[in-house]
Amino acid sequence: MRTSAKERERNRGYRSNLRAAVKDVREETSKAEALKKYAKAVLLLDRAASRGLIHKKTASRNKSRLSAFIQKLG
């Protein structure tokens, strides 16, 4: 298998996990639970940005929006 194909498959998995983590935070109704899931989402966002999977500013924007969402939960 070519390297590019391997990397594409690996990146698909990382991106899938990233989207799922962000979605888990958005679906949460409890602030305490959302904060726990937010920590995992931030870790994955930062890791994806450092690997070049997403842009650094995209990761920052997503973290900011998730944080604002959690603050509104009350």
C-alpha cells in the first residue's frame, strides 16, 4: 500500500474521532458532563492542528465556540 493511501486512511480516522468528540460536547445538556467531554475535544483539536490535519486557527475557533456553548449551558 502506498504511503499516501496509508496516511489518508489514518487521517480519516483522526478526523472522524475529532468530529465525534466535538459532536459529543454539542449534544451534552449538563455543564459538568460537557466540560469533561470538552477536555477530550480540545486535546484532539490541538493534536489535529499539530499534525497538520486542520489549520491552527480552525482548531482555535472550534475551541472558542465550544467554550461559548458550554458557558451558555448554565
